[in-house]
Amino acid sequence: MTRSLEPAERVQAVGPSGIRRFFEIAEERDDVISLGVGEPDFSAPWAARDAAIQSLERGKTSYTANRGMYDLREAISSYVADRFGLEYGPDEEVLVTAGASEAVDLAFRAFVDPGDTVAIAQPAYISYGPGVTFAGGEVLPVRTREEDDFRLTVEALEAAGAEAADLLVMCYPNNPTGAVMTRADLEPIAEFAREHDLAVLSDEIYAELTYDERDADASPGAATHASIATLPGMRERTIVCNGFSKAHAMTGLRLGYALGPAGATGAMNRVHQYGMLSAPTTAQYAALEALDSCANDVEAMVDQYGRRRRFVISRFREIGTPCFEAKGAFYVFPEVPDGWDGSANDFAERLLREYGVAVVPGDVFGVGGEGHLRVSYATGLEDLREALARIESFVDEHV
Ligand code: PMP
């Protein structure tokens, strides 16, 4: 604490995001194609936007219940049951938040005591580590490996010493690698969590964005994505986070949710009711409509991402940058090509300066990301074609 507005130690402990410098470089050119961003290039489905507009016209501009509008909680409850086999009641087990970001942050603030250890499967979304630090916890990085298709394994957990952790954070389909875990992949992780009494925060924001054959174990019509919370003994120790930013292309509306046992989401709601009151009302109307009537829009977007994914992976392989078969989210995670004399960071910086293509160096996402680049295909095919042609020229010139 300080009287001179000096940031608290926990805030000082967190540096600026490693991606920021790239935005500054990008501003120096006017022909930059960005494959660096983590948000859809689509707009929200029209019906969802229209529902938001109509809610405003009807004067729906007040707070909602802290946990979110009941109709929306009901809709979320049925949607996650149909799609992912997740059974959470609307009264006490669903909490509507300002984006999945708030849900993740609430989980850290509700469950992490100062000095607690939070294991994070890495490479990982950049917000988890700082969120843990702000909550006073200690981050324990768990390195996933390309040989395992960047899936989390018990060997990785053991190598990191995660049996001593209090909470495990995992995100599949994964940002930044695009890795997906099937039910069979999750079973040993669930066993490890049960055996060592680990709580789990499962960020499933990319759950709708998978492109592989259906998981043989999934029920008919269900998504390929499997949630660890559906495995035996996991419901009572897991918080699932999800939201409308990715599948429904609603990043700017800031709407997400957390699912968990009543006591756990109740604890998160205690933080939420003082810190946020309620998630944005207009966005809640949009989200309700998104669940009611926009499944076809989601499917059409997933179809587009699927085509782009195939194109991008095959082009990287042609160019000579090894690229593992990412099966979810909207990212691929190629290695910098053999023969590149430098780090992934140098590669990304020079590619941006010299050829105007923005990608993100993998080390920004923690251990296991070194030597890789995160490339988002949430960009139209025409731009992707041009960007890959530029990357090819860059590699021809320098490697
Ligand atoms: N989790 C992951 C893994 C993400 O990639 C993102 C967005 N980049 C978020 C959470 C945050 O999503 P929201 O917009 O719902 O806060």
C-alpha cells in the first residue's frame, strides 16, 4: 500500500503483455495483415444483434439478477446439457459473467488464497498467470509438448510437481496451440485430479470450434469437445468457463458464464455481486437469442474456420515450417522453419517489419511455446492467402 498511487506489489509483479510491442510495430506500416488477433472476423449473428437492439427499444436498461437473467441461465443450462452433456441447474449452478474473462478472474479470486499454487497447462492463454498473481497465488507452469500434440498428460503434470498444486487450469480446445483433448485423453487427468485432490478450472470457450471427426465416445449430435467436468468425480471439483465471444462472434458484447456446484458458483457470485453487480443486460438479451436461434450461424462460421484451417496447415507444411495438426479453436502453432537463425520472437518481428504479416511468438504463452508462432485463422481466406504468400517469400529470403 502506498499513498502515492504506486501500484501494489502484485500489480508490479506482472509486466505488460508481450504482444503489445507488435501492435506498435504494426502501426508503422499500412499494409499489415494481422494473423495475431484472437477474435472472430465475423460479426455476431444478425438475430442476436437484433435482440439486443429490441431490448434497448423496450427500455431494458436496468441491472439483472446478480447471477444473470433467469431465462438466459435456463437457456445456458439446456444448451450445455445438449451439446456437452454438462448438467447444471439454472438456479444455483450457472453464473452469467462479463465475458469468460470475468468468470476466470472470479474463479481465481474466489478459490485462491495467498500462497496457493495454481498449475497452468502451458502454452496457455496469456491472462491466467497474471490473474493468479493478482489473486496472490503462485503459478506452476505445466509444460505440454508437441510430441503429445500439446495435450496435457499425467507425465507433464508429474514432471511439474502438480500433485502439490491447489488448482489446475486447463483450456481445450486450446489457445494458442489449437490442441483438443478427447474424453479418453481426459480420463488420466481426471484420475490425477481426484487422486491429488486438485480443483480444476476448465476454460472451454472454444468448445464449439473443433474440426475433426466426431469423438467416438460422444453421444449422437454432441460436439466433439469433451468436458473434464463430465468425468466421474469431477463435477464437484471443477469450474467450467465458457462464453459467447468465440463461437457466437460476440467479443465486444462481453458475455460469458461459469458452471459449477452451487457452493462454488455461489462463492464466485459473492465476488461478482460486489465487483460487477451483473453482466451487461443488453448482451444478455443477445446471448439468449444466440442460444435460441443461432445454431446455424455458428455452424456456418465453424465451416469457414474448418476450410481455413486446412488451407493454413497445408501451406505452412509446403513452406517448410513444421505445423502440427491443430484440431480446434482458430489457431495453428507452427514451428519456425529449420535453418532460421534466431528465436521465434526475432522471426515474428522481422516478418512484421519486412513483410507486414503479424503473428505472435509462442514464448508469450509460457513454457513449451518457444520456437513456435501462433497464427490465427480468424481472418478471411483472401487475406490468409496473401499472408501465407508473404511468409513464403520471407522464408525463401532468409532461410
Ligand atoms: N479464454 C481464452 C482461452 C481466450 O482465448 C479468450 C479470448 N481471447 C478468453 C478466455 C476471453 O474471452 P471473453 O471475451 O469471453 O472474455
